[in-house]
Amino acid sequence: MLLVVKLVIIGVLLLLLAICKVLSVFSLQEVVGAIALGAIAYALLSGEEKDQEKKKITIVSDKKTEYNDVCEKADADYRFLQMSLQAIQDKELHYLLQSMQQIAERLLGYLEKHPERIPVASRFVNYYQDRTASLVRQYLSMREAGLRAELQQSLLQDMKNTFRGFLAAYESQLGKVMESELLDMEAEMKVAQQVMDEEGIRAKDTVYLPIEDEKEEKKSKKEQEDNNTPLKYAGIALAALIGAVGIYKLTDKKKEE
């Protein structure tokens, strides 16, 4: 409570003490006792209020720490799986894990920009990515231990089947994390369409020509010109040669005359 408010309360109490003394309504001991009880109650209430404030600060601090723990775990598992890609020789398993890592990179990058969505990503971090890292760690350990070839193949096939499901789960989790933003985009586009409808604006029919197609078209024209360049120079050289031979013969004929 502000210092000014406290001073006002003390002033009011002193004023009441003076009035009671003048009117002799209460004895001095009763008034002092009442003020003392009021002061004790005020102190207790102030202490409880401070405790509540401390409790709130502690909760917020714990939540921030929890968020940091989630981010650190997600980053650690991602980096481990990224390094493990080099050790996975099976092409299909490598492809599945690499595809999952690409989704994880996008998801973690989104969380970095939108930390308020971290609680929604807890399922992804604490289960799907955690299980992926655990399975890869166990697979590499068993392979280094010299597990029999047939058992390695059976384990490898099971991992492929699991990772196919995990790949779909990764995509689903990314959609859930970005769900609020997707809904905001859809709502904004609906509002924009309503505004255009009210103003009688209609979308124009345009001829779509991808930029890549334009580049390819220019490239093909340039290649065609490059291919025709030698022929062009050859034609010019041949014409020059024929002209030179003609001039030589004409000059030689005049000399003979």
C-alpha cells in the first residue's frame, strides 16, 4: 500500500482518538487497545498480501523454467538425431528420419518465434521426438554390439514401420502447434472476402505463367541462339570465301584481256 494512504489511516485514527477523548465516550485504555488491535490486524493482512504476491511470482518463475526445460530438451534431441543421420546407412530409414527432422526444424523454429505455443508442443517434445531419439540410440547401440544380421533386419523393418507412423505424427503435431495462426489466417481471409463482396469486387481472371516457365523459355531461346551462332558464322565465312573467289577470277580475267 502507498505511503500516503498509510499516513491518512494513521491521521484518521489519531483524529478518532482525540474525538473519543473529548467526548469521553471510551476510556483511554479502550481506545489505545482498539488501535493496537487494528494495527495488528493491518500488519497481518499486509503480510498475507505480500505472501500472495510472492506466491504469484514463484508460479510465473516456475512456468518460465518449465518452458525453458521443454525447449532445451527439444533442442538436445533434435541435435542428437541430426548427428545420428550420418550413422544410418539404410536409405529408407535415413529418408524417413531426415523428413522428420525437417518437420522438427520448422516446428522448433516456430516455437522460437511463438513461445506461447510451447505448452501445445509438449506432446511432440516429450513423446514423439523423445521416442524417436530413444529408438535411434538403441538401434545404433545394438548395431555396434554386433547383433546378428537377421535380427538387425527385423529390427530395422520394425523401425521403418514405426517411423512411417511418426512422420505422420510429426506433421500432425506441427499442424496443432500452428493451429491458432491457421485459424486466424482463415478468419482474416473470410473477412477480406466479405468486404470485397460488399464492395462488389470480383477476382480477376488472369493467365498464370510460372516464373520458372518464363526462365525455362528464355533459357531455351538463348540455347537455340547459341546453337545457331556457329552456323551463322559458317554461312558468313562461306559467303565471304565465295565472294573472294569471284573477285579473284574477275580480276584475273581482266588481266588476261
